[in-house]
Amino acid sequence: MREIRYDSVGETLYTEVLDNGLTLYVLQKPDFRQTYACFTTKYGSIDNDFVVPGQSAVRHVPDGIAHFLEHKMFEEEHGDIFLDFAKNGAQTNAFTTFDSTTYLFSSTDKVLDSLSILIDFVQRPYFTDENVEKEKGIIAQEIRMYEDNPFWQVFKGLLQGMYGQHPLATDIAGTVESIYQITKEDLYDCHRTFYHPGNMVLFVIGPMEPDVILEHVVANQAAKGYQPQPPIVRGFPPVPKHPSQALRESRLAVSQPRTMFGFKETAVPVTGQLRQRHEAAMEIALDALLGRGAQLYYALIDEDLADAGFGASYELTEYYGHTMMGGNSNHPEKLAERVKSALQDAAKNGLDPTDFERTKRKAIGRFLSLMDSPQGIANVYTQQMLRGIDVLTTLDFLRVMTVQDVNQALQSHVRNDQFAVSIVRPQS
Amino acid sequence: MTANWHSEQYDGIHVHILPTEKYKMVTALATWQCTLAEDTVTAYSVLPHVLLRGTKRHPSPEGLMRAFDDLYGASIGGRAVKQGDAQTIEFSLQCANESHLPEAKGLFAEAFSLFAEVLFQPHLLEGAFDPKAVQTEKMLHKQRIENVVNDKIAYAADRCTQLMCENLPYGIPRNGYAQRVDEITPASLYEDYRHLVQTHDLHLYIVGNVDAHVLSTSVMQVLKDFRSETFAKSVADMRTVPFNRVNRAEPKVIVERLDVNQGKLNMGLSTNASYASEDYPALLVYNGVLGGFPHSKLFTNVREKASLAYYASSRLEGLKGIIFIQSGIQIENFDQAQGIIVEQLEALRSGMISDDELQFTRDGLINQYLLSDDQPLTGAMLQMYGRLSGRSRTVPELLDSIASVTKEDVVRVAQGVKLDTVYFLRDQEGETHA
């Protein structure tokens, strides 16, 4: 296996691409009791148009199908996969994002057997008309649960404001209407297209020797006779340049309005390294300007515009980027306006160099805490790797970052016409 | 697993240090325990927020946070927590280990000193807390109490607890009461703070790559330097009384209405066991077979077989010996869901527990306790439960006792389980408006 040493965080990662295209990562944590493994496909809620291998036309599938497929993988002809893991005393779960689906387990015993269960069930679809139908009631309740959740609704509203009809703005779980259109044929097509080992990453972290894991995974895959697959053709529509709606509002049974707002990135840097630098710079900028060490954070509370839960985050992928800021507020429009103009001022005048140095040092120390969470390392590394970024080099990027880098990132990000606001208000 | 805690005591201060090279961060937890009571719950819930607003040396909140940021982002958190019949006031500190930051020698010592400042040297004006800080935190706290309704899952769980434990300490809302916030003044809150610090034991836990002997001496010295008076030892008995069942012929059923899309069905079950009793391991297994895992009866029957819910599970409140069931369902399916849940309680009572259910649950619980050993503060939590229940348990003891639970043990526990309270949060449909 190829060995990658990350001296700045004191970790060593082992990796190998198997003959069938599967990428394996192993990170050894000798002092930890648990082994955590996650098996991820680069396939999420935005992948609704694609060409099924062996066919020529672009296939369109209903919204929410990646998440539906994630649920359905847990059912097999011989029964429920939860029970197979339970036999080993292991915990299992799965989650779907915009651009990935992850299956995982954590366990302290019979690790290699659980690893086989994980790989095997994800690579062995079993869908029937009956089991597909049965899942619809369950997922419908999952969707209803989110409908009542103001945190989720305000987030969804901002995505809709920024991305309009683009798949980025559709709910990961779909709608009750869209999931009722899903058939077992749709699910098989999605599985065939996106669950080939060449589109997947397996990350294992725990006390075991990396070579033992490699040998086990190689033997498992060799027995399955996968042939290499050509690159997947995805019909991902272009991301709109500007927000489609500057303000979106909805109502829920809540005690206080909740708001989220942010700038949509105008142009996304083309390489992973550039994105990694831009993302780190934006995170420092947001923390310096709006974090708990910022005067503005307390001013917003004193002016009755925000509460202690006010926060800001930044996300950047090869397709899109945006800031998301906000929280509970008695005056959501005022809050959005106040924060927007503070960011515009900062973009114009630049950050205070002392604030920059302080937040940079903070970012370095905080990043180390990720290393104490096996699940955190595996999930974050995989997500970012699929986006072309090696997250374990973060400290190297941070150490050389300058205030100019941050000011530049801010200037390119903060654009008046890229701003959108979402508000959830109490029912009148 | 053999946690080698290095413990020292001075007056009412207890310092416990666990040196380990496992973590890249050093974690500290300081905790006071006090009695959970209607008269004090609200002020004690506000207190940690006010203490985080400034110290003698850093009187403004941003100044204080910047001082932590400067220490490679050492992070401090403070909160009041309901634990059985006690309320704990907790402060936590997380700090990067200096061995990974060559330019940061003495980082933890500095961070700890700042942490102790927050606990013992608050920013004062004329012998009381800063009125502006108190005013702001009172307003935020009132809103915090009112905002509980925004998360319907948490809200329904809180309501079920309050209704089941009406007139008992455990029924007191964890953040206290909105109307009691108004009574708090900078002087009254400072009095409460002094009462807490002077008459309650402080337990301090530190876990990380540290030298226990050196650190224990320096930490004790820092604490002694900060104290202005003697720290007395606690006299109050903080032990939780297990839930005493009310003999109801029928369970108490409460339906509440809000504009919601999904109904929340919550149930409270009384039991004959709790953290301190011999049957606690069997109670853990009972809860696991009922609803603690995806292989459990609730998940299997409410979700997988009947497709009624996305989540259907149970949670054991060990100190009180209460089991809470929670599920989100379509509103029309209330009777059906309730019927299926009651059937599962009956099945357990009549001994319908398969070998697989028993084995999977014991192994699942053992796995959970082993996983918890990868969290720095697990040992601290278990010690706290020990103090609050009067019965101390360690991870190795729990592992052994869970492994030896038999079906008979679980059935014995099942026969002492009684459905006490049914809470249903539903929409406004069919409600007649006057």
C-alpha cells in the first residue's frame, strides 16, 4: 500500500486503488478500541440525470432516489442487514448528501466479518415491488418530520433562493409525491450506474494492521468479478450564475422567526488545492468577523438582532460555493442587512491583521480535535477527497496563509447581487 | 480500559487526572452538583452563561473569547444540566496538546488558568455581576425557554417527562421557568453563585497527554490561588430517588395541539429498577430489546413491519428508572401505533424474547460501552452517576454484568414495567374554535 505521512497532524494514511477501481484508505489508531469503516459512493441527491452503462439515452429519475436507494440497500433476500451487524455487536448506519451516499459501521469485535457484511450488502441490491412499496410510508414520515423542523426549512429556503429549480435546491429525501413514483427498476438502474467500485471509496480506521485490512478487501473484491467501468456520464445542469430569489419566506409553528442568509459564490476555483485554500481563507474570515471573538457577535445580541446560536459557515465544492449565516432573530431582515454590510465593509477595508493572526491560530488548534474522532476523520476525509481535496493537509495550508489570501477570498465572495435571504416566521 | 485516575482532594475540591497518549487534545470538565429545585433551577441555568461573559482580567465577552482563541483556539463551554434529581453546573475545556504544536509550550497550563478564572474570578461591578451582562443573558434565557417548542421531537419528549413527573423534581424543566427569569438580579445571581461555590463540592476531571503529578500540583495551586474563602464540603444529599409509581388504573393520556404535519407519540414507563439496583443491567437489556437498537421490537414492528414511522425507539433514564418511548407518526395512525407499542410491552412481559434478541442486545450494549471508552469523559460521567445514585459502576463491571443477564432477568424486569403516561402532539384538525 502507498504510505502517506502527515507530520503536521502525526498520522499516517495507507491507500491503494484495487484492480476493479475501488479506492481503499486505512488509518491505524492503535490506542483506540473501535474500528470505524465507511463505504461511500460519489452519488447523491443532485444526480438525477445520467446514462446507465450500456445504454445511450440520458435517464431521468424522481427526486429523492439516492436517499431512497440508501434505505433500500439495508433489505436483503435473507432479511434485514441490521441483524447481520447485530450478530457481531456492531452499529451500522448510512447517510445521503448532495453528492455522496455513505454506509458505515463501528465495532469493537469481529471487525473483518463486519467489514465483509458492509462491502457485500452495498454491492448486492435486492429490490422487489413489495419492499419498495413498503419503504414509501417510512420515508414519507421522514419527510414530514423535516417539514416540521424550522432549522431544516430555513436551510432549504436559502438553497431554493440561491439555486432555484436546480437539483441543488431539491430536498435530499425528495417529496412525498416524488418518492411515490419510484420503482424497483429505477433503483436497479441507479445502483448499476453509481455503485461500481470505480465510483466508490472505502475508509477503515482502527487499531488493526493496514495490511490485514487490505488483504481482506482484495480477496472480497476479487471474488466478485467486477470489470472496469468507463467514466459515468452525468447530466448535471449548469448551476445558475445568480440567486433566483433574493428573499424566500415560509411559516411554521415556531416561537420566534429563524433566518439564514448568504452569498452564492460567483466562480468556483477549478483545482482542489485552490478550493481548499479558498475554503480555509473564507472560514477564517467568517470566524474573525462573526465568531465569538468578534465584537459584532455581541453587538447583534445587544441590538436584539440575534441570539447566542448565531453562526456562519462556508462550503465549496467543484460545482458550487456559498456562505450560510444566521439563527433565531426577532428582526430577521435587519439582521441580514447588518451582517451583509459588515461583510461588505470588511471586503473593502480588509481584516485587522491581529484578528487574522488570532483566528488563524485558533483554526490550527481546532483542526487537531478532528484527529481524536475516528468517525470524524473517516467521514471528512472521504467527503473532501471525493471533491478533490486532501483534508489532512489542512494545517500545512493554514500555516502559510496570509491576511492577503483572506482579503482576496472575501473580495471575490462578497457581491451584492449574490446575496439571498430565507426566513421562517411564526404562524400569525 | 483500566482507567488509572490520579485523584486528589483539598477541602471540597476533587481533582481527577487521567494521563493518556491516546488523544491529541486535552479535555477538562469541572462540575458542581446541586439539588434540582423549582426555586433555584432558573437562576442556576442562567449562571454559566453569565460567567462566560467576562472575568476580572477580561471583563468583556469578546475579550475573554479572544484570550481563549489566542491559546490555539482552546474552547470553553458552560451549561446547567438536569441529571436525575440533581442539577449540575458544568464547564468544559478542550485544548490542543502542546506536543503537536512545537511553538506552544505551556499551552494547557495557560488555558487551565484562564478556565479557572472563568469559574472563580467573574467580572464584578460593585460586588455583584455586571448588570448589563445579566440583563442580556436574562433576555436570551427567556427566549431559550420559549424556543424549546421549535424542535418538536425535543419538545414532545420534554412535555412527556413533565406530565409524567408532575410535582416531582424530575418534572422541573431543565432550563427553569420564563416567569422566574424576571426575578433574577445581578446581586441575587451573585449570591446564588457564591452559595454554589462555597457550599458545593467541585469535581474537576482532566484527560490527555499530561503528567499527572506535575499537573495535579499546579492545578491545585491555581485553584487555591483563586479561592477567596474556604471551599466547604457539600452537606446536602444529592442522591436521586427512583421514580415512585403512582398507582393508576389506566395510564394518563394527554393530547396537545399545535400546527404540525407529523404527530409525535411519546410514552413514559415506570419500572422496578434503576441505576443503583441489582437489576440495572437487566433493565438496560430490557430497554435494548424493547427499543434501543434497529433490531429492537419497536423499530422492527412500528417501522419495518407496519411502515408507520421513520423513528420508533426507547431511551432509559437510568437514575430515575424511567423508560421513554418516542415515535413520529401520521396523525390518523395514533391508535394503531399505540396498539403496536403496547403489544410489544405485553410480549416482553410474557417472555416472548428470542435468543437472537437477547444476544444481539447484550452484544450491542457491550459494544456501546466499549465505544464509549474512546471518549475522554466517559469515566467522569460514570463517576458522576455513581455519586448521584449512591452506587458506583465502572465500564468493566458493566460489561461483565450485561454479559451475564439472562432471559429470566429481563422478564422479571418486564413484569415490573408499567405504562404510566401517553403524550400525543398533533395538529389542530377537528378542534372546534370558539
